[in-house]
Amino acid sequence: MRRAVLLLLLVPALLAAQTVSLSAWQDGSLPLNHGWRTQAGDNLAWAQPGTNDSDWTTISLSAPNDFAGWRWYRLRVQIPSQHPPLALLITGGDGTYEVYVNGERLPGPELLSGIAVTNPRPRAVPLPPVSGPMEIALRIHIPTTSMFIADHGALRVDVGTVLATDRAHRADRSSRLNKVVLGVGIHLLLVLAAIAVLMLFWYQRDHREYFWLGLYLLLLGVSSGLFEISRVGFIPFSLNWFVNVPMVFLGTIVEIEFVFRFVGQRVSRSWRFCELLLFVPPVFLLVPAWFGFLSRSSFDVVMLVLVVPIGIGLPVLLLLWYHRGNREAGWLILPSLLTVAAEGMTVGGIVSTYLAWRPGMLLERRIPLGLFALDPFDISDLLFQIAIGVVMFFRFTRVSREQARTAAELQAAREIQQRLVPLELPAVSGCRMQAAYFPAEEVGGDFYQVIEQPGGATLLVLGDVSGKGLKAAMTGSVVLGALRSLAQESRSPMQILSRLNTQLAQSSDGGFVTCLCARIAPDGTLTLANAGHLAPHRNGEEIQIDNGLPFGITPDATYTESTLQLSPNDQLTFLSDGVVEAQSPTGELFGFDRTRDLSTRSAEEIAHAAQQFGQQDDIAVLTLAYSPAEVHHA
């Protein structure tokens, strides 16, 4: 208590005198913010005790100043003959000052390049064991960039015992840490949420909205965290400027991509133009602003003009989409409004800075929570994280159910297709057969069957169902079931096609099926009927046959038969249109001529050649070599 009283008695003397006396001081600390003389420029001789600074300007360090470039500060202090070890507690941007006492530079503080300086933070600088008059000189260099002046102009000096200054230093560091620990924790949660969402994207690659949301959360968490840490001086200000600020613009671009992807809309040209404009500040204005060629206020205006209208426009667009019946858009309205609230607080803070607008200054105040504190921005980010987390949980649950249903359908389609395109063909007397099948997707629409009929004849059927997936597989299954039944009735190819068309035309829901049916009698008689499919080849030449309508177009379609006699070693080639319609990267079709030239090769060679050329559709090839009185296993 006695020491506190002594300090209070000394304060008026410190405020009034140019030479400060600490003769009655034993312990504690005192501010040394008044009576300083300052001069612009840089001359190391100004550190010497005998420097004539009578014509220098006398200022108070506690008064706001925007001094940039080189500047010196000097103060004379009277130290009593007997005193405990003393130290200065200097609050300023680390890397912006050096300390001299009686002409000698003190170890510790040093001038650094502008890229390494920090926002103001206290630093304890032990004083040498001096008694009597002591002249303190501060050599200051504030980078000329307007960005740095706006955030690093503060300067404060206190003197006290080593113990007192160390306590004050540690207390201030703890206070600064407490101010940001909750905010940094919130933004760390954002980063963890970003990782979780990116993992969802890895799990559901076809839902790119997860990628854009994960990237947005990552940018928001990292940029806001950097801002928090930089503001209290724990990291260089340049990290905030060259990392955080570009992330703000990039995050806005990513937000646009996420919103459009989430609601299933294409990004329009006007929004693409907005994205292009958002690249301008970080690419073209960031460095000029750092070096002072662009004022802080001008840069802030550019930021507000670009970011704020987009932030407001997105929820308006979501409301419009929701009004038009887009349910997905409704889910994002609340998170987007929270983003707008955060941007509104940013605007209020910027306006209050330049116009001294008191209501806006409230947005800059931290909300105390015991030893800790939260920025209004932190609360907005936390609420956004909760809202978007709920939205994405329900979205992921729904998508997972849809994927499970799709996977089940795909598995069912695969099982059906295994019956439509058998891997092994049955042994047929007098024929050597091969088959090859390359689907364009996981489940294709082509099918082929080899069925023995009563009396020793063999029925070959090759077809193509319009569409893909389970629907096409189910249609093929219907064809296969009816085909097997009709084949056992010893019906001719023409009759089989007519009955199949009647059944499919009655149950068709808009699709169609092409089908080629061939019957080979034991004596080599080949009977063909065609429903819109490619004609087969015989020994490298296309067989001329009548072509009827595909199944499912009209129940009144009629089909005719063509008959020819096979000779020993004749080769027949049946194929789907996936061979002819294969397309090269330049747009050239595989075509009928290449197909004819390759038709005498094996089924595997023909299918592989078309696939390598540029597969566009399912490829199915079935070849048959006629060898009477022989039994061959495919």
C-alpha cells in the first residue's frame, strides 16, 4: 500500500517535468508516456546523452499518432542512487523499434523488415544498473504502408522493477491470449468441420457441393483464426494481410460455387463475372496497398463494394429459388443470412473506424465471458457452423439413402445382366462360337442368347435395349423370359419377333428394343428376322435382309424372314451398334467400312478394336463358324 501511495504522489511530477525523477520510488511501475521529445528522421547521434533536442516536438505517447517512416523519441529520467533492478515495459509493434540508454543500445528489441513486424504487444527490456540522470532514446521505423500505420501506430512505455515488469508482461500476454482463445477454438472447429466435409466428398465424389463447402469452411476457419492471432500481436501482421485478406475474397468465390452446386443450378454468366472481379483485389491491389500506393480506406471501399453485394445477393437468390419450388434452396437461407450478419458487422466496424460512429464501435467490442472474451464475429461464425452442420447432416443422410437405393438397384441390374450376357456359351453341334461384351457403363443395355430348339436347331438372338441401368436390365429380362418360352415352342424367327413386339408394345413406357433373331438348322439353313438391329456379316460381307421396326414402337409391326444356306467354314458375325458408333477424340466414327473389314476376326478382337477407337455405347459381338457334324464348346 505504501508503494502504491508513493507512485500516486510521483505521477504529477512525471506528467509535468521533462526530466523525470524517481527518487522516492522503490518498487512497482510507472507510465512514461508524457514529456517525450520527437523528431522525424534517422541519425544514430541522437541516441547520445548530450544531444540538443530543445527544438524537438514534445508529445504524449498516449495521444493517437500516425507517424510513419523514421522517427526518434527521447526522454530524460532521474534514477535514485539506490534502486532495485529496473526494466522498461514497451508496448509497440515488434520489429519497429530499438532502445538506447545513455547512448548504448539495449539488447532485445531490433528493427525488422516490414514483413516481420507485429501488431502492438508489450515487451520487457531490462535497464542497465544506472543511477542519476538517464536518457532513454527510441529509434522507431514504422513501415510507410498505410496498412501498417493503421494497425501498428500504438506506442506505450512503462518503467518498473524487473519483477513488476515481468509480471505485467506475463499478465498482458495472458490477457491477450484469453481474448482470442475462444475465437481461435471456434475457428479450429471450423477447420475440423472442413476436414470432415472433405471426407464426405471423398465418400460421395459425385456431390461436389461437399468439396466447395469443405473448402469454404477451411478458408473461413484459417483466415478468421489468422486475423484473431495477428490482431493481438502473436504473429506478423503480414501473414494476416497476405494470407487472410486473399482468403476473404477467395472464400466469397467458393461460397458462390457451393450455393449453386448445393441447389443444383449452373453458375450464370453474371455470377461468373462477379467471381472474376473478386480476383482483382488480391492479385492487383494487395501489394500496392502494402507499400502505401493505395490507402487503407480505398482498399476497404473496394472490399465492401465487391463482397457485401454478393453476400446480400446470395440469400435473395436462395429465397427466389425457394419460392420457385427448389426445396434445397430453402435449407441454405438461414446459414446465408448468418453470413450476411457477419458481413454487416464488418461494414459497421469499418464505418465506425473512419467516421467515429459510436454504434458501429460496439461491433468491435469483445463480449466478456469470465476470463475470456468473444468477438461478435466469432458468435456469428459459431452460429453459421451449427446451422450449416444441421443442413449438411440432413443432406448427407438423404443422399446416403439415395446412394444405398441406387447401389441396390445397380447390384440387381448386374445380376440380371449376367443372365442377359452369359460368360459361357452352350455347346452347339456344328458351330464354333465366341462372344465379347464391353458395357459403356457399369450396367449396359445389350444382350445376346444362344438357345437350342427342339429338333436340333439353334436360335441366336442379339439385341439392344434403349437406356441403361436397372430399367434397361429389367426390360432385357422381360425379353429373355419371353424368348425362352417362345423358343421352346419351335416358332420361327419371324413369329418370335412378332410375339416379343406385341408383349413389349403393350408394356412399353417410351423405350424400345432392337433385336436380331437367327435360326440355324442342322443342315445349315440360316433363317433371319430383324427388328431394327444391325445386319450380320457373312465371311466379311453384310447380309442383305429386311429390316423391321424395333420392339415397343407399335404393336402392329410386321416382320419378314430371309433364308440362306451356310457352307462349311462360313463365319457369321453379329454385333451391336456400339461397334459402328465408336468415335475417336477427333469425332471420326468407326463406321461400317472398318466394321466390315474386321468382321472376319474373333469376337474379342472386333470388340477391343472398337473400344480402343473410342467407345461411346455398349459393345456386343457374337461370332459363329459353321462346321457340320462337329460339336464345339465355346
